[in-house]
Amino acid sequence: MSTIVPVILCGGSGTRLWPRSRASKPKPFLPLIGEQTLFEATQTRCMGRDDFAPPVVVTGRQHLTHVEEQLVDAAAQVIVEPQARNTAAAIALAALRLPADAVMLVCPSDHHIGNCAAFTVAALGAAALAHDGWLVAFGIQAAAPETGFGYIRQGEPLGDAGFKVSRFVEKPDLATAQVFLAEGGYHWNGGIFAFSAGVFLTELEKYRPQIAAAAREAVERGTAEGNRFHPDAEAFAGIESESVDYAVMENTTRAAMVHADMAWSDIGNWQALHAALDCDEAGNAHDGRVELVDCTNVLVTSDGPRVSVIGASDLIIVVDGDEVLVTTTDGAQKVGKLHGAVNQ
Amino acid sequence: MSTIVPVILCGGSGTRLWPRSRASKPKPFLPLIGEQTLFEATQTRCMGRDDFAPPVVVTGRQHLTHVEEQLVDAAAQVIVEPQARNTAAAIALAALRLPADAVMLVCPSDHHIGNCAAFTVAALGAAALAHDGWLVAFGIQAAAPETGFGYIRQGEPLGDAGFKVSRFVEKPDLATAQVFLAEGGYHWNGGIFAFSAGVFLTELEKYRPQIAAAAREAVERGTAEGNRFHPDAEAFAGIESESVDYAVMENTTRAAMVHADMAWSDIGNWQALHAALDCDEAGNAHDGRVELVDCTNVLVTSDGPRVSVIGASDLIIVVDGDEVLVTTTDGAQKVGKLHGAVNQ
């Protein structure tokens, strides 16, 4: 079967992990869990097997320094987007730089996957389906009625490797999410996909010809510089900003899914990070110089000052440079709207 | 009647307002409430009336720089203790430097008094009783069954100005404090006293002749240097360390008290400071760059970094240099036992 080319998307910034994550050094480039940064861990997950080729990293100019500092495989290719145009355009650029029969394994660079072996199993299953012409989404076992994710409804089986997609569902309200969870057969859309470059481009041309044409022009008029590739800025500027879900996955008749029960988290906010970390018996997790007295379910992270906490429950404390954030677990959803997060 | 000489005790340090209060700059010298430091406010309360002479400040060598920087009245006298020997010795030094008929108004330097007019009324009443040979304690209206204060039981009236003391009670347990509050007639001992220098020394000689003799020797062999006075270190070192309550007030038959309903607080911990501050409608108080979202009864103070808080209730957050403290209101009692507070 074809080689699997990891396509790692290092695009957006986001504000929900402020103040640790900042516009100048966003989430993918931080060691939020363990020693590696999320971007480094994403690369490492897709290495060490003959099936995996060196990755293609798609990023923006403002993140290029971080990307190149944290590249694990010197043979990685880096596509430098002149500006952010969402995932359909980013994936199109990578597809146009690859052979038509290459299987792309599209991975966000800022997710955490606790069970790498399960990831590999899912990736190989997805690649097999992709080789047969399917556009494959990773369906994450839904563990709670989350309203922050899109859902994938599982259809009929495709052999042992996966299933047809019955339908994609945009982020539901709570009642709908609860129904999904009760009914079963619905999975979180983790934003991880596998498809061959040629099939993806065919489907993109069918459903979003403007994006496909502009991306093709940007690549044809682009310039290579060592392992970097710079798409043409003018052509790229004309591309419509749209997600791959919306542009392709929800339209194609060839959508498939694999089960991926791999301790996945998008680390979408501080509460999600806390849940993904190893905690002590009282549910506490911390780094740095920290003293906890009578605390339960507390997360403390500090880049310098000692943090002393007494009597707190369900609290998150972040000290980063000139910013201190203290939020209840429930309040973590609102971090992105703080003045400090908005006016970076 | 006699002139009132404020005797301001600037002795101890304490750990319960760590990390804002540090061994190197303790509580009296911090602007915890309003623009003035507690020491400055203590001086200011005892000024602006002909009745009040310039104060005598008793402090230790380690605090002398802060004291002299914050002296409000250039005519103040400063007695520099070679080491800390508790309040009986400190007051004895001041008494020995004053005329026998001077009325001493002994004030801790680290308390907050919200109603200065009520303080003045109480001080004048106490001074009148002191002039008549009474040793007068300020009895603070007990507002709660506090176990952190000594209590004074009110005895028979002494004219309009005050009452005899029926007895002094050391810090009670909660059940006893609740009985006191229910019974009435018990007041908190705020550590503020008035007596004439001569009467105080007579009583001290009667009940603690060793302290009186050693203090007298320390003063006789001491040296003046401008407005500073240095008691003899060797003689002072021999003084027993004892509180004025224990050495004199609980023994004398001439103990009296005045009512002092003056919005007093010893600001004994962060909870007490929060209670003494002006708060907004939700019970929040803060200084510095602070953003509060969905917070109630939260105190935030920062010496620099911005502090953003979401969803917290009954929480105290202190940012000071290389230390961050987060404690529940109830947990504030335990601040003094934190590693950072103990190992200053």
C-alpha cells in the first residue's frame, strides 16, 4: 500500500489557554503535557514506522521560527502560508505538493493523544481505506455530551477497517448532544483525516472549484527554498477561508470513518488540559514551585513565582510572566473573552 | 489635665499576611488600607489636637529604617530596642523616658481603626481615667465569638468615662466565646491602653520587679542620639519577655476600661483585611490591574502582574514579587504555616 505522509497543520492561535498560550507563542509550541510540545508530540506519533514518510508541515509566517526550532525530522517539508485561510486551503497546498497516490494523514498540531498505539492502529486502518479511495475521518469515542465538537454518525461497515459516514453534524446544543450519547453511533470529529492526495483534490475540485484552482495557482507560482515552500501570496490571498469539513467532508459521497479510542483531547481550554494531565489522588496537578494545602481538583502552573494555595477546590491557577489567571473549572470556558486574552 | 503621649509599639513581624508582609517589611509599614501605611495612620490618629504630644515610637533595630522613613511628626522620639522583649518591656522603656504625670496612650502600630472620631473620644475618656490613677484598656465591642482575642469583662461604672475591669480573660475557645457574646458585658481586648507613666511603673515594680529594674538600668545606661534613644543592650537583654496584659493589667487592682466602638480591626489575617476594606456590591475588593468575571467576595491584590479571575467565590489572591498566594477565606488562618511564610 501507499506511503502515509503526515500533514501537520500548525495554523491558528486561539485564546482559550491564555496566558500560557500567547499570540507570539501559541499552544502547539508549548510543552503542556510532558516534556514535548504538542507539535513535537504530533510529529513523534507519526514516526518510527516504515509506513510513515517525513511529514509536511503547513504553517504561517508568524509561526515559522517555532516550527523550525521544533522540527523533529530534518527531512520534513514546510509549507509557509502567506496568511491563514483555514484547513481546506492548507490541505490543498499539501496535496498539490504530493504524488496523487500518496495517502495524507492530516493532523492538527495542538491535540493530545494519550494512547499512541491506538492512534497508530487507527491511522493504518484509515490509510487502508484512503488507499481504496475513501476520505476518512477519525471518530473519537464520545465520552460526554460535548457541545464544542462536531459529531460523526457512523454508517454501514466497510470491511473490518471502518465504516461509511452516515452524516456529519455540526456542533450540537446540549440536548442534541445528550441524545447522540444516549443513541450511540455518534463520534466526535477530532479533525484528523486520511485520504489520498489525488482523491482529495478531485473532491475539492468538484465541491469547491474556486479553492482548488486558487491553491493550484498558488503552488504553481510558488517558490521552494530548501525544505520550505512559499505559495504565491497573491494567488493564495484569493482563496476562500473554509474548513475541510465544510468544503469537502460534508459533501463527498466517499466519506468514511475509523474508530479511534486513543485518549484524545483537543485541550480546548484549561479544564480540558487538567483532565488530560496525570493528577494525584486528590485530583491536583501542578508544575513549578507549588505548595497545596487542603486542595482538591486544583491545577497550578507557574513559569517562575512560587504558588501557595489553601483550601481550594475545582480551581485553575496559571502564572505566566506579567499575567496571573485564576478560574474555576467551570469558568475555564470564558478565558478567551478576558481582556488579556482578547487584546494580545 | 495631663498631656497625652502616644506610645506606638512597632515591634513584631508576623506571618499571617505573607507574602505581602515580609520579615524585611512587615505589616505596620504597608499601605494595606488606603494611602497611608498602618504605622502612618496610627500616628495620624494621635495628632491634630492640643491634647496629643508628639509620639514615642518603640521599635527594633531591624525596623528603624522603615520607622524613620514613615515618621509623620519630626518631633517624635524613637526608642530602639536592641532586641524584642514583648510589650511590658517596651512600655517600661517609654514610661522611664517620660515625666511621671504624662498620660501614655499605648497603641499597636499594625491595627486599623475605621472611625477615628470614636477613637479620639475613647482616648480622651481613657486619659481622664488614667489621670485619676487608673490603668485603662480599650474594650472593643465584640461583634463575633472570636477566639483569637483576649476578652475584658466589664465591671462597675467609673462615672461617665468608663468602667472598672471585672476580669481579663485569655483567648477563649469557641464555646466560651459564644457564651461571652450571648451574656454581654465582654469586650475584645484591643491592646490599646492608657495610664500615667508613674502609675504604670509603680504597678510594674509591684508585680514584675525584675522587668522594672532591668528596664530602669537599660534606660539609665542608654544613649541618646538626636531623637533616637538606645537603651543599654546588656541590661535590656536581661529583661523577661512578657506582655503588658500578663505582667500588669491582669494583676493590678486599678484596671479600668473604656468602650471603643471604632470599627477596629487587628487585620490579623487576609480574611480580616478583606472585611476591613471597602468592597463593591458583590463583596469584591482589589487593587492593581485586575479583571473579575462572575466573582463574589473575592480579594485581589497584586504588586505588578495583572490578575484575571473567573467564577471565584470567597477567595483571596495575593501577588507579591516571586510569590503568589491563593486561599479560600476560611483557609486564611493557615497562611502563617505555609513554607513561604515560615522560611522567610
